[in-house]
Amino acid sequence: MNSFDLIKLIAIILALAVVFWFYRHYRKEELSLNAQIKIAIIGFVSNLLDTIGIGSFAVIVAMRRLLGVMPDDVKLIGSMNIQAMVTALAQTLIFLHYIQLDITTLLVAITMIALGGFFSGLVVVRVNKKIVHRVMLIAFAVTGVLLLLSQLNILEISGGSTAIKGIRLVIFAIFMLVAGALPAFGVGYYSLVKASIFLFGVNPIIAFPIMASASSYQMPVTSITFINKQKFYSKATVLMALFGVIGVLIAAPLISKVDSYTLKWILLGVVIYNVITLAKPTKNTVK
């Protein structure tokens, strides 16, 4: 068994353990057929786009507002993290099989993102919902700036290497620690990871196995806190995970055909939408 096989095996064990823990804390909840269909669509579309590099969190937040489901911000974030654990595992198994990269770079990304997720997960369930809302707004705004800079070729530095070494690896580790903290506040870290990859002049294709593998370790760590605090939608989480995996399986073969430039403009549009909607005063109609 090589190092990559071991990474995949540990990711599987982690996911199974957290799924079991989720089952122990699962609570039946009323959810209309119409709402179930909407949530299934959200899971499918967001994870299909996630697999090809757009990221799922911004898409889920945008779609839930458009479709009028999962209104509670904190429970939504818990559900997003738990379902992403399952879909990230599917991506990891696929990408690590087909895409080659440096094992040290991968291990640093996984470790630092998992640490960021652990510490931020402990914080977010203990703070006021308005603070979570503001953090989401700020994080989306920063993500939008990163994407815009990337589109303007300010952050994109071409390169064909598959490894980050030396002092650049230390800086990369700090980037990944910050990135790992974002999902606990409802913001995906794909754009930050991709921006880091571009900044360090590494082949952009390695961003896919890094993002997927890091998520398969970070999401279980973050999810445990939300599960223990019952901060998730039970049935909605299951629906997003199941239909999300279908989205992953459909999208994975398309990676080599993706026009990343166009996709990043699409993601920027989604992020701008989220910034605008989050900036508006909200009325508490959460049930």
C-alpha cells in the first residue's frame, strides 16, 4: 500500500465513523415533497459544479435563498459541511487515482485545512447567528476579490510543477490553515486553494486532488461539532449527500474539458449574488 492509498483508506474510515455518529444524532423532521425535490436539486447541482472546481458552498447558499429552503444559517452550515464530507470522499477516490502530485504538498494541505476546520468548528457553534452572518458576508466578499484578481491575471502565475517546496511551502501551509476555517462559517475554500496554487506557479490541475483530499479530512473534523450540537437539517443533509454523489460521478469525467476561465466568472457571479443578499437586512422567519 503506497502513501496515496493510505490517505484514501483513512479518509474512508473517517467518513464512515462520522456517518455513524450522524445516524446516532439523526432526528426525524417534517419536510414536504416539494422541499425535498428542491434540496435534492441543490445537492446535485452544487456538487456537480464543486467537482469541476467552482465549489459547492456559495452555490448552495445562493440556491437555498432562491428556492426558499433551509432558512437557518447555522443549521445550513452544519448540513453543508456534513454532506460535503461524503461528496469530497467520492472526489478524493477519483482524483487521487487519476492525477499525480507531490505527497508532501498534499499532506501539508490536508493537515493545515483539517486544523483550521477543527478550531473554527469549535467557535462557530458558540457565537451569535448575526456574527456568523457577518463572517459569511466578509468571507464571500474576500472570495470575490480573489476570484476577480485571478480573472485579471494578477494572481495567476503559470507553472507546470506538481510540488511546492521550501519557504513557499510554509506560506502555503498558512494559506491552508486560513482556508480550513472558512467552511465552518459557510464559505468554501476552493477559490483560496486555487488562488494559492496559481500564486505559487504550480500546475492548476493539482488543485483538484488537493481540494478534494483536504475536504475529505477537514469536513469530518468540522462536522463532528455541528452534529454534537444538533446544528444541521437531518433529512436535507441526507438528500444533498445522496444527490451530490450523483453530481460528482457525472462531473468527474468532464474535468479535462473544463474551461476554468469561464467557470471562475460564473462562480464570481454566484459570490456577488451572495454578497448582495447577505448584505440585505434579514427577517427572522426561521421555523
